Amino acid sequence: MRNRRRVSGNGQGLAEYALILSLIAIVAMSALLFLGGGIDSILSAIGTSV
């Protein structure tokens, strides 16, 4: 009985890590979509000044 509970707990932890990573990926992609134009212009200005 104890082994079964331990295994399900590990699976639950893995699922939580996967959920957190997917949420971080979604936030990062949405930030790039909204800030993509601004970042592009900043990098272009840096490139031309160098």
C-alpha cells in the first residue's frame, strides 16, 4: 500500500512541474507577441549605433 501512494505522489509532482513549465511557456510567448515590435526596434537601434 505504501509503495502505491509513493508512486502516485511522484506522478503528481511531475504533473505539477509540467503544468508550471507550460504556464511559463505561455506567458513567455504572449510577452514576446506583445513586446515583439518594441524589442525589435530596440535591437535595431543598438545594432545601428554599434
